[in-house]
Amino acid sequence: MLIKIKMHDAEQDLMRLTEVMGAILEYVVQPSVSAADFKAYFAADPRYSWVVAGGRGTIGDDQEGEKEGKLMTWVKKMFAATEGTTPEQRHSLLARFQNDIQFHLHVDDNDFEFGEPDVISYVNQYASDLVINFYDMLGGKGLAGTSKSNQIYQQQNKPLSLFTIERAYRSANPGFGVCPACLGELSEGANATKIQYDHYFPKSIYPMLSVHPYNLVPVCSSCNNSKGEKNPLEPTGNKLHLNEVFVPYQRGGIDTVQVCFQDTRPQPKTIVTIIGRDNDPISASWALSFNHIYKRVAEDWGLALLTHHKKMVEQLVDDFVKVCKRHGDTTLDLAEVTKQLEDSADLRLRSDRCFADARSYLVGLYINWLRKDTSRMDNLIKNVAEQLNTEAYKQLNNPKSGSATRHLAVILWENAVLLDPQLADAHYNRGQLYLKLGEGNKARLALEAWQRLVGQEEDESRWESVSEQLSALLIKQSSPVG
Ligand SMILES: [Zn+2]
């Protein structure tokens, strides 16, 4: 997770729900108990009676014609599956559960291991189905039964569900609109509020963590889809320990790894890579694991930074247009532009790297990378020149365009050719506008500059028209006035 997210108020409720799973497993793996015993035992305990009761999640009647909760179906399958297993096998299933749900207390331990599914596989499969059902029940209307005694229910009068978890997460994490994995938008489309929950440790591999509060992370749909069942602990053939991966709510943050940029000019694309900090093997394995589960992220950042680069150039030119409108003939001060970039990067890198700020931090890193290299700055300046050229066009095409606009366009084109003397289009446009303004000398200089840059073959029709314009100017200039 590139944003370090904060745990929320639904933690205890989810933990309690996880403990209910434990209570079910603990009962089922005992010797000589039946589904009927289970039902009687759970119905009598107010903490667990919802597991056997009807109501939300009910799928039908059992043989006695009595309404029964959906979970009982899975409990019965578990009983059937454990028949004929040894007490040791059943115990190891429970031991695995008890071990795995403690993972959040061992994130810095070198020796913590998740349990291996070493019990007879079909028993394990039924156990997985049972616990995964808990997660499915959080969708939709949620778990009214568990919630009557829990905080969320009391605060909001709502059952424990993905909806109430989202509410709790939002209030603990202001700036929620950002995906903690990729820093992209969390909800897509104007009205979309639906987010997806990533089981950071996939529930297909770690079923015991299917409703564990530290394993449920709201992410954007593209992160969730591209991550799929990838295991953060197995980025390569070798397994990593918990202390070698990002752990949601506990460890993460863009500043704990190193973000590198690579220039691919002349293609307008920036390649972003995430690696470990210098001489820090632990940070290197965090990066390795992150890159494995979120393969798409670095590529998306490249595109996002391209958009940002464009906006940054547009903003520089917009600001310059305002100065020109106020002060008339002005020259764009490159030292001032560099200073602005420096200030902007410094400000962004001071942000606390939480939510919206994490994106800003990324942009700060990018700006710093840009300004620390002459050729990259030259490229930026060329982009500013191109934007000045475009902006001048835009000004002239404005229906309200008058003499002030023509004057502004000339200033913009003059600046464009000052910044990038090779920008042929700006020379041409400048020449055409000076012709319209009746400034023969300036028009001639601009059009001659254009001809020097562009070969006749490259733009034949324009070349001929410019040649005609130039000879007309020469005739005009050599003929006596009056
Ligand atoms: Zn995302």
C-alpha cells in the first residue's frame, strides 16, 4: 500500500466476527458431536444464536421445517467432511485458524508463518467455504444478528456490512477518494460510490482471513481486478516473511520505497519504477512484493505524470498570459519558472503522504527529477514554447478577438521563438500576423526564419505562398514611399 491507511471503528466488530468463525470451528472439530448438538449449543448462547437462527441470510427450511440460517448449511457440510478424520487432523485445522488470525500482531516478526493447508484437502475446502461465507454475508444487507451488540450498530443503527465498514473507514481516513494502492481515483464515474474490498492476503489462499479487519482494504476496481489472487508473500519462487511485505494499516507509504523515473524521449512517455531505498534490503523486498501484486501501477503512473506534465505547462502559460494582459510586452523569465518549479516540488515533498497528498508527493518527486537535469529542463522549455504557440492561436480564434488580442498573440509568438528557435510553426504564425498588422520588416524576418527551418519539400504549398509573400514585401520595401 502506497498510502499508509488507518484502522477504523469496525475493527472490533470484524474481529468479533472472526472469533465467531473460530467458535464454530472449535465446536465442529470436537470428537463425537453432531450438527444437532451444534445447533442446540449455539442457539443457547446469545453471542452465537444468530449463526443457527433464520432471518437475514436464510436460504430455506431444513428437514424439521424450521427456518435456518445460511451458515448452518455450511456447518453441516463441515460435519460431513470431518467424519473419519483423526483428532490430530481436526486439531491442526483449528490451530491454523488460531495462528493465522493473529498475523496482525506479528508483522515485524521474522519467524511468523501462516499455516499451511496440510489437513485433508476436502476438509480444508469445506472450512474455507464456511469462513468465506462470512465475507459474502457482509455484502448486501449485512449481518443484523451480530450487530445488535456492536458499536457500528449502536452508532448508526445499521447492521455490520461492507457499507458500514466503508463508513467507518472513511471517517478514520479523510481524503478517502484515493486508492491506497495506486493513488488513483477510488470511485469511478460521477455517481459511483461503490468501492471494492481487496483481501490483501487472498481469501482463496488464506480463507481464515476472509473478514479479518487487517486484511480488508478498500481499493479501486482496476487494482482489485489486476491483483486477483496474487500473493504478496510470494512475489518470486521464494516465500517472504510478513516483515518483508507491506501490511495494510500497519506498514506502507510511498516514502518507504524509492520512486524512479526514466525518460523515453522522443516518445512523450515517462516510465516509473518502484524499488527499495538505497542499501535497504527490507525496503527492496517491500517494493518487490508491491510490484508483484500491483503490476499495473507503475505504468499508470507514467500516464498520469504525462497528463500532469501537460497541465503544468498549460498552467505556466496561463500565468504568463495573465502577466502579458496586465503589463503588455513581456518576456517569459526562465529563472522565475525554475524557481516556481523548485518551490512547487519542495511544497509537495513536505506533504504528509496521506491520501491526496501522496499523489502530490509523487508529482513533487517527478518535478525534482525534471529540474535536476539540463536536457529534461530543455524539453520542458520546448513544451512551454509549443504551448505558447497553441495559446496564441486560441487567442486569435476567440470571437471577441480584437486589436488587444492580436497584440497578445504577437507577444506569445515572440516568446515561443525565443524559448525554442527551432519551433518553425511559431515563426510562420508570427510572420503571418505581422503581415496582417502591416509590420513588413518583422514579417519578413519571421518568414525568412521559417524558410531557413523548413525545406521546400516538407511543406510545398506553404513554401510557395511564403516565397510570394516575401517577394511582395521586398517590392513594397524597395519602392519609394508615397
Ligand atoms: Zn487502485
